[in-house]
Amino acid sequence: MSSQVPSDLLYAKSHEWARLENGVATIGITDHAQHELTDIVFVELPAKGRHVKSGEACAVVESVKTASDIYSPVPGEVIETNPAVIQDPSLVNSAPYASGWFFKVRLASSEPPAELLTPQAYATQIGA
């Protein structure tokens, strides 16, 4: 099984992705992570207005196998959450890079954190 690693995203070593657009990062978990978790049955998202640090646990996903913390790959303020994944957590499995996103953060800085991985580096990490 080979996981998708879109080339327009940055990745955290903890398997979150960030799509950076106009000072806002859309955050979700990678295809690799959703495969590892298997069937996702519950998602808990951070509150709008919450300030998160890079690497801070701020959301939770539960699958039939386990519960896992989700870490913000970027620092900033949560400005939007995705109600669709609350109502239908399986979107995280079926569309991790599209309708299965978790939340959006207004970046605290114009530069993304240096520890974020390029698509090539993330693919190497997961052995894709």
C-alpha cells in the first residue's frame, strides 16, 4: 500500500499536513496516518479562537483501534473548524486531503516552521 503525499503541502513528523494559503494553514492528517489508524469513528477539534503552538496537541481522532492526539504543525489562532468531520468522521479516511481536513489556523508568522517536512522528506519518512 502506497500512501498519497501531495506535493503542494508541508508535513509534520507526527503525520499532520498543512496547506498554506494567504497566511492561513488548513490542517489535517495524512493518508499514511489515516491508513495506520484504520476506520475513524470520532473527531474532536480545537475551539475557534484558541491559540496553538507548533507541535501542541489540540485535537483528537478515535478509530476502531485507538485514540490519537492531533498536533498543530503551525503556531497561530484557530479561525475555522470543519463540522463535516464531526458529523461524518469517515471523511478523514476517504478524503484526508480534501473534505477530511480538521481546522484552519491564522499563522502567527509569515514563515512556516522550519521543522515542517517537504513532500519528498515526508515520503522518505514513511517509506513511500
